[in-house]
Amino acid sequence: MANRTPIVVAFTPNYFVPAATTLKSIIDSSFANFNLICLVSEDLSDKMKQELADMAGDQLHIKYINLKGRMKDTYIDERYTEAASYRLLLPEILPEYDKVVYIDCDVIVRTDIAELCNDTDLGENWLAAVFEAPIEQQAERYRALGCDPDHYFNSGFLIMNLKQMRQEDVVSKLIKAASVDHLEFPDQDALNQVCIGRVKGLSPVYNSIRTCFLPQYKKDFLKKYSPEEWNQVQVHGTIHYTGGKPWDIFSVKFSEWWKVYYRLPAAIRAEWTPKKRLTFVYALYKTAPGKWCLETARRIYRFVRYGVKS
């Protein structure tokens, strides 16, 4: 395990290709080596495991942990899978690690995660995460949870101080918080409620959610972060596809996901059938006239609906 940064992902077999795309972006953005821990609710086929190993080479040493049923006492919203809540268990299920990076599988990484993890001193904080730049319609929900809207974070990218969390028995607190019915984002809301005051803020570059790329939310972003950080996010921010996914719709940073997808080995891409209309849109987007037409249509839509120019 020496000199390997531990990274944790959680996914179900039907999310194999998006997960592989995220992992491809991680290794393409770093020269470092990683220990990859995959938390699954159903065993992957040997074929899928081999395909992932072939893609990773020596850069990823991969371990699989099946946690099916471990979250049966927590609330699981029908929009999400059980696997989404496995991050709450990490201090207990990974006793061999003091510090890990957790990342969602609807993400394209454009920074060096190993360098960030090594350079981040957590002290006695339990987590490091990116605080959202809240928009007004979200703020009331955060307050109802008992959270300061300026310190509510997205849980799709976390550096976790597992050693400190074990010492303070944080897992039991998280499980209790996540057992409340009808949390909108069960694991994320639980983490925000329990970890108040124990979270180190990271630059928005490391977890740039959908609103970080939408001009109608720029004014909200700039209430918390700087114009320089806005520009950094646009150029090399890690793209977290909260909301619509680029394999389903013409989303924000649509082409960035498809670029990485097409760098996957053919064997992995063969594990699913992408939507033909979206492969067509991406093929069109790669041409200069096609990109101009699509981006112009998007700018007109945003101007008509939101009154913003981009």
C-alpha cells in the first residue's frame, strides 16, 4: 500500500461504464498510483473485473467489497441505490487506512487527486469537501436540516479522516442521522448534519457541481468564491454531473464526459449500448459548425429563460 493513494468508489453493475469513465479520468489526470476500493451491492462479473484491471494496469490496484444489506436500517430514497450510502461506513470497513478519497461515479476528474490528498492536512477535521455556493431556493432546506447554508457541502468528493472518525465513533452518528425518513439526499444530508464544524473547505475546482458551469448561477458562485476560481472551474474543475447525466441528456460539459468515454477500452464500451441520439449529438459537437450551432442554441435558451448571456 506504500506510495499508493487510496480511492473509494461505490456503484452497481448497471453503473459499470460510468464508473469506468470516472476511473479513466482519474488515471489520465495523474502519474500517481492508487489503491482503488470498489464498494458494490452486487458482485461484478469476472469479465467486468478483468476489463477494469486491463484498463488500469499497474496504476490501480483494485479491491472489491460487497456490502449488500449493510444499509438496511437507513433511509434509501427511491432515486438512489443502497451503494450511494456506503461512504458512511468507510471508517469501519477500511480499518487499514487512516485517510482516503471518496468520489462519486458521475464525475470527470481534471486534477491530480493524489497530489491533493497528500497535500491536504486534515488535522482533527473528519472531512475535507467543497462547500456549495448556495442559491436562495436551497438555503431554507439547509437551515431546516440544522446546517449553515454557507457550509453545506456536496458529498460526491470527500477526503475522509478515517482514523479520527474511528476514534470519535462517527459511523454510529451517521447511521442514526441517515435513518430519518424522507431526507432529500440521505447520505449527503446525514454527513452535513453530523460533521458540522469538522469539515475543511476545499477549492471548488475539486468538486464542480452543475451550477458551477451555468451562467445564471454565477452571481451566487461569486458571493462565496472569487472570479479567478470561477475561471479555474471552467477550465480544469472536476466536473460533477449533479442533475442530468451526459449519457442521458445534452448536459453541462456534455462533451467532456464523452471524450473520456471514447478513450475507454472497446471491451468496456461494449458493456452497454449508448443512446444513439446522444452519440449523434457528440459526433455533431466535435465539428466546428455543429459545436457552434449547439452552443448558440443553448445560449439563446438561457437568455430567453434566465435573461443571462454566456
